[in-house]
Amino acid sequence: MWGRCRGVSAMAGKRRLNLSFSLTSPQQRDAWHILSSIPAGQRTDAVCRMVCKAHEQDALLSAIRGLIREELRNLDLTTEKSQQAQAGDMDENVLGFLLALQQEGDEIT
């Protein structure tokens, strides 16, 4: 009986958790509205699904961030610089070609 008064279920296979929400906190108010819209008798399953899904999403997000950090560390920036240098060389070649055409045109006229 003492355990039941302290919020602990007498049954060994169950655990009880009592929550109180502060409706002045936007996040807690939103959580309260979501939970109170779930029909009685379905709330425990819904809360368990929400908690597990949030945990899985956090783990996935953490893994993705780790992969992105690793890829950024291994990124070879010299390739991009080489491509920019090649583009600059190409611009010079095009300008040289156009200048040569202009000079040939001047010689013809």
C-alpha cells in the first residue's frame, strides 16, 4: 500500500509516471494539447510511440551530422581550386584567340 501512495505500482511488470504541465511554457502547452487530444486508453501507447520515435530521430540526426562532418574533413579543396585555375586559363586562351582573330582582321583590311 505504501508504494501505491508514492506513485509506484504494486504490480512488478508496470511502472507509473505522473507528469504535470506548465501551460505558461509554449512547449509544455503544445504537448498538453497533443496529449489531451488522444482518447483515454490510447495515451500510454501514443506516448511510448512518440518517445521512441523522437529517440530514433535524434540518433539518426546525430549519425547524419557525424557523416557530414567526416566528409567535410576529407573533402579535397585543391580540386576546386584547380578547376578555378583551369577556368582562368581557359578565359585567357579565349581572349588570346579573340585577340589573334582581331589582329588577323586588322591585317586583312
